[in-house]
Amino acid sequence: MRSRIRPPGKWWFMPPKRFVFRDPKITVTAGEENGRPVLKLHAEAFARRICLDFGEADVILEDNFFDLQPGQHKTIGIEEIRSPQGASVKELMEELKVYSNFDLAR
């Protein structure tokens, strides 16, 4: 018999449409790890389906949509920046908008 490894789950004790999200107060900082640009995220409260929007720039990230648990830190690698202007990470950070289910429910 094969054993299965299950990813850490989220338990909903009510229908998701009735869940009241608190403001996760997501912070994002830019950095570098192993010579490549990364974004470091942190949430104070549970953040469901985080989306990073860079406006007009086409940015390829390691992970596009994800959740953060309270106090959790996550590092997302920037794999490619497809921008006709050749935007830098600093310029991307100026355009960055972070959305989660909290923002959609307002």
C-alpha cells in the first residue's frame, strides 16, 4: 500500500461564503536570494487567495495565488519580468497592488 502525503489543509467550519475575513495586513518587501529577485510576504491574519498585481508589467512569479496563515512568512521568486520598459524590481514595487479575499469582500 502506498502512503500519501497530504499538503497542510485548511479546515472550514462553515460554508466559505459565510467566512468573515479580518484585514490580514499583508506586508511585502523586495530582496534577493541566491542572486535572484524575490518578494517576501507576511500576514498578521489569515489571508485567502493572495494575488499580486503589477499593473501593466507582465511578471512571472514562482507562485501566483496562495494563502498565508497568521504570522506566516512566504518568499516568492520573481522568475521573469516581461516589460517593454525593462522595469526594475524597485519600479515593480511602486506599482504592486496586493489583493486577497478580504479585499474582494469589502
